Amino acid sequence: MRGLVLDVGGVLVGPGSEPGTFAAIVSFLRKRGVRTALLSNDPGGPAAQWLRDLEGPFVDCVVLSGDVGVAKPQAASYHAVAQLLGLEPGECVFVDDLFGHVRAAAAAGMVGVHHDGSHDVRSELAVLFDFDLGEIDTRDAGDAGPWWRGTGSSDHEGERGRWRAG
């Protein structure tokens, strides 16, 4: 696998999320040359700038439905993010907390992983990207910034709090 695409609400922020774990995995995989992206049904606009700002320091690209005009579970959303990563959908793993979005990603050609709040997602990613979980330093969030490390001092607390589906 050459690409990792993550949902935001329910995976990276919000109830059941694992921001530190995924930040460490994303940082580790990027160092190994894996292309990374966020794919969110965020409506865009000025309030979504904190997500766009993650492009570069945290992931290779950020795709917001409000910015591109298509939303999950439309196949075009998965194809758009793969294209922006310079990959085919079949080279990408997609992680989302909503089963319907995972199923749609798989139908679009991606490998789908359902994040249900368990630690099994880490193991699935280790198998798919061929690494040992012991290689991941959960203190390494890369350049994701202090808010990502769960310090509670984020300037984006309001935006993070509105996330649930998408």
C-alpha cells in the first residue's frame, strides 16, 4: 500500500478518536514514503482553515467536501483524494468511523478499515503497511503541532468540538 487516507471526525478528533496514535502512525508512514491525506465532509469555509493548515506539516493533502464539491460516500470523493496523492484508489487504505463510508471506499477500489474505537485499527494498518507496532513512537506526532498532541490548548477547540459525522 502506498497511501493512507483518514477521516477526521471520529477518527482524528471527537468521541472514540485516537489523535496521538494516528499522528504517530502518519508521521512514521510519511517517513517511509507513504502518501497521506485527510478526507472529510467538512463544509469548508473559513472555519475549516485549521484543517487545511494540516496539509504539509501533517499530511500530504487535505480534501474537504465543501472545497471540492463531492462528499463521502460518493465514489468521486475517494477518486479525487487518490488522484491528488498521485495514486490509484487500489493503492490507498481509507480509515473512517462510519461503516457506510468504509464500504463506499472499498467499492471505489480502496482498502477500507472501519475505526470503531478499538485498537484493532493499529494492527490492521501494521499488516497493510508492513510494519511492527513496536516501531511506532506514540510521542512522535511529526510536525502536527501541539493541538494534535492533545494538550487542550488548541486555538481550534471550537472547531474540533463540532466534529462527529463526516
